[in-house]
Amino acid sequence: MSRNSADAFARYLGAQFSPPEKPGIQHRPAIAISRQTGAGALTVANLIAQRLNIDYQGDPPHPWKVFDRNLAQRILEDHQLSARMEPYISEDAKHPLTDALESVLGLHPSFWILRQHTVETIRRLAARGNVILVGRGAGPITAELPQVLQVRLVAPLADRVLNFAQYHQLPEEKAARLVPETDERRRRYVRTYFDTDVEDPTNYDLTINTGRSGFEQAARTIINVLFEKLATVHPQTPKSP
């Protein structure tokens, strides 16, 4: 990020949070991120949270938090389920017969019950606000909440394979197999339990190719669009230039 860009960004954030123009937010904002595997969603989410924790925690202040893999733990805690249930709330949809058999055997509640627990936890977090929800159907679950920005992160397959290999410290050959497999599991999960196509661009306020933008620019763009969205929900919120 150049010095001029950094200065411009600082001036923009200053305008957003100057005392005479504090937005009268009734509901704290939230961000739901759908992603292709390896597009850098967790990295981007953490960059957003870091920036907003410096510049905008609301009034009274409330820190921003990212929910990704830790969302499964939160679902278990909210619904008083054993930690051994965590493997059964992965982002995938089992065959109905397999689900029914495992449920009858007492291995876990049915996936439809686990889906409802997921919906309740994600909606509760989104209503509380100042959260960035990555995956697990957070987009369709919060689609009707006006204060939630819906984002999709994509990137060329070659970039995603490289990112995945580096992040998980895997050989690229293995990453090249796991990336499309993970994408398919996530598509199946959202399609089965939320009747939504993750690839449909009309489901999102914003789609970013992180292969072109990079992670830092993607984070800045999401913050800018978040402010613009809040300005439409709450007209007293200053609009970005």
C-alpha cells in the first residue's frame, strides 16, 4: 500500500468517524463472507477486523470478531452439545440414509437439527453485530438482515492452490486435489441445507477476485462498501466519497 493510498484511506476513515457525523447505528453491522477455497477469506476477514477495531467499534465500543473454524465451537457451546459433535457439523451434506443411520445409532443429532442450531447461532451473532462470519451458510442465513454485508471472494484456481498449499504447509500436488474437493463439499452443504447456489452472483452485495486485488485491497474495498451499505440502511450515516 503506497503512502498516498494510506493517507487517502486514513482521511476517508477519519471522515467516517469524525464526532459531528457519527452514524446513528441501531443495529451493529456484520459481514458474511462466502468463499472459494484458497481465496484468502480468513486472511481478509482478519485484516477487516483489525482495521475496524482501530477505527470503528461503535458506541458503546464493541470489538469486531471473526468466526470461521471457531464457529463450530460456538454452535456447540450455544446448544450445550459435546465437543465430540464437532466433526458432524462440517461444511458438507451427508447422504440422508447415512445421516438417519448415524442419528438412530446415537452418534449425533440429525443434520437438520444441527442445521437449525447453526442458523440460530449465526443469526444471534449477526444480530449482535461487529462480527465477520466466514462460510457455513452465513450468507443465506443472514440474507434478510439489512445490516449484514454479503461478500463473495474468488480467485483463479492456480492462485488458490498456491495459497492453500502455503497456508496449510502442503505439497502443491495435494493442494490441487483438496481445493476442488473442498469447494464441492461447501457447494453441496449450502445447496442441500439452504437451497442456495454459492456461485450465483446475485446473492452478494460484492464479489472480489483476490487474485487481482490482493488481500489488503480486498479488505479495504469491503470496508468501503460496508459504509456505503450502512448509509442506505441508516441515511444519517455519511457516504463514502
